[in-house]
Amino acid sequence: MGNDGTIRVLVVDGHQTFAELLGHALAGQPDLRWVGHARTGAEALRLASELSPDVILLDPELSDADGIAIAQLIRVRQPDVRVVILTAREDPALISRATAFGAGGFISKNGALADVLNALRTAHGGGMTVSTDIMARLLRSTSPATVTRTGSGLTAREDEVLQLMAAGLDARAVARRLGISVHTCRGYQKSVLAKLGAHSQLEAVAIATRRGLVRPDRR
């Protein structure tokens, strides 16, 4: 965080006007601070290193690079940085790739500004926010045959991990909640994904939701 206690946000988007409008919106929030704007993947890598943001709000549709690959590289170099994907696409494959590197949220460009601001705060706290339209698309893309073929087969601990995943917590936050190491937590998450036939945390939550495995009181 900044010296003033604010959450430092870097915006990565190819549209100058859109990014500037976001910057003005962030300037009006007492706990958020816009530290810069990158229009390309190359700029994103440079500014992420120079500015050390807490959260990056990133549109994966960049002119010079695959935005998801750029986000993944930033996370490798700066593992404490959280990345929120802001997209006009509702592509399950894109969501799967992003959750694989630990994206802290998926927000639709068709949604409200308040949703974007909430996602930034949630991501900084270790949680994940997913727009309802993106989640609905992911649920529709998960075939009923896949989700009803077998039971979950989850152990009690794996079920605990699943419920916290469904609440939007990342591996570090889940590990803290359960009092286990991040390495151990990721092992449980990998097992949950395998048993549910999912390729990402978000897909696992979608499948579990369709199977009735996610308890509403834990979301």
C-alpha cells in the first residue's frame, strides 16, 4: 500500500479515454489511488516494475501482446501484486487461463463502476469478485453431463477448501483461514479441481454450484 494507506492501482487498457475516466473515478475514492496507465503489454511490464502497484486492473485485449500472458509474467516477477481482469469478453477459456495464475477478479466492462471499485478492494484483501454475467456464462458452458456423471468424492478438508474457494478466497487467504501452509492448500485445490474435472478455481466453483456442492451460508 502507499504511504498514505491507499491501495495503489495500475490500469492496463488500450483505450486512453476509458483509462482516464477510471483514473478520475479512482481519484474520488479515499482508499484507492491511480498510479498510472499502461496502453500496451510492454508498458504494463515496465510500469508494474517501476510503480509497484498493489492491484492491476487489466483488459486482456492489448495491441502488442496477450494480456493474460503479461499478467502471468507480472505475477511471477511480483507475486504480491493482485490482478483484476476487466473484459468485454465472457470467454470461459480466458477465465480458465486467468484463474490458473491466480487472478483476483473478473469484471465485465458492461457492469457498473461500483463493481469495479469493489473488485479492486476485494482483490487487495485476498478475495475474488466475479461479475454475475461472467459467472452465468461459465455456468452455461459447463455441460450437465460433465457435472452429473459422478459424485464429488471430496474429503472433508477438500470440501472446506472448496467452500472457501466459492467464497472467493485465493490460496493464501484459504491457507490462513484453515491454518495450513500455502503449499498444502494448493495441493488440496489441485485435488479438488481434479475430482471435479475442472481446469481452474472458477470453473471448479461453477461445477460445484451446479451440483449443489456449494453451501450458500459459506459464499
